[in-house]
Amino acid sequence: MTPLVTLLAAIGRGPLTLLADVGRMATLAATALGRAARPPWYLVQFLEQMLLMGWLSLPVVGLTALFTGAALAQQIWVGGSRFNAESTLPAITVIGIVRELGPVLAGLMVAGRCASAIAAEIATMKVTEQLDALVTLRTDPYRYLLAPRLLAATLTLPLLVAVANVIGVLGGFLVATTRLDFSAAAYLSGTARYLEWEDVRSSLIKAAVFGFILALAGCHHGLRASGGAAGVGRATTDAVVTAFVLILLANLVITVAVFGR
């Protein structure tokens, strides 16, 4: 093999591996959703995953939104004061949180918490042959493990993001009224005046997509795990990295292609 061919093979190996992973994830998603459309349905598994991803993720998501909203309001006021535009603080804060920061930060926080947990659990079951045991017991792993996690994440994250948006706006409100001499009535009036339904809709759509992505990344890397405990660790790390990258990429695509006008 000539050096040129070796170089070209090395350059092409990365994109081909990436495309192969994307294809496998798409196939996995289609298979899991197809299985979820037909009984048996595992309601207990679904409700358990909603509890784990929703209620138990609320503290970290809420704190992240509160601190981010407060810091964002302070920085907007500093920037706006240079152009005598301090009055735009409520509008920019609510739009920034609802359209962008709320869904993205909630998606990343839940991905760090739940995508890793999904990958670790499924990877452990894979390397200890528990998935094979499920098949032996005539239990479909796609219906029992994957479908409840995908559906729970897709439905739960919009609820989390809706709460995060409110908490984030509250953080900006607290900073504006306690440090920046805004009256509570004026701040709330400006927030309500400039917030539109399109902003809320884009936020919830993003949240649903991000939830599906993070669960899919965890399931994908968990099923591909091998090599004992080291394989479980690699699957967990790869799931979080994949979820983060795909969430940020999906955010860009949705923002520019769908809500960019």
C-alpha cells in the first residue's frame, strides 16, 4: 500500500466511522420506536424512567436555570448600560432563556445525569449477559429497556424545560429587582410583553428532541459495550460526549432551519 493510499485511508476512516455510528443510531431508534408501537407495553418501566429523568433531575436543572438567569440578567445590564439600553433587560433575558439557554442547559444537565446512567446500566447488562437472559425469557430488550427510556426522556424533558424557563426568568427577576433598581411590576410587564408563543414552542420542541437524543445516545453506547468493567466505563463516557455533541448540533439545526426566521 502506497503512502498516499495510507494517508487517504486514515483521513477517510474518521468520517466513515462517524457515518456508520449515525446509521446504527438511526436504525436503533427506528427499531425501538417500532417495537414500542406494539404490545406488550411496560408501563411500570416507563413511569420509573419518568421519575428518574424528571423529578430526580429537577433540583440540578432548577439550580442551573436559577444561577444562569441571574448571571444573564447582570451581564445584560452591564452591556446595555454602555448604550443606555438598560430597559431592554427583561425582554432579552426572557427571550434568551426561553429560546436558547433553558432547553440547551437542561438538555446538557440531564444528559450528563441520565445518558450516563442509561449507558452504564445497559452496558452492565450487556457484559454480564443479562440481555441474553432477557431474550431467553422471551422478553424483548427493545420493548423492555429501550422504548421506555426513549419515550420517557422525550416526554419528560419538555416538562423540565418549562420549569427551568420559569426558574431562569425568576433568577433574572431577583437580580433586577434587588440589585439593579428595577420595579417588580415594570420587570414583569416587560417580560410578558416581549415573550411570544413562538418562543415557548421552539423551547419545547427543542426539549423533546434533546430528550430523545440523550436517551438514544445512552442506549446506543450501552448496547455496544464490551470488555467488562472497562467497557462499561468507555460506554458511559462515549454516551455523554455523544449526547452533548448531538444536542448542540441539533440546537443549531433547529434554531437556524426551523426557527431562524
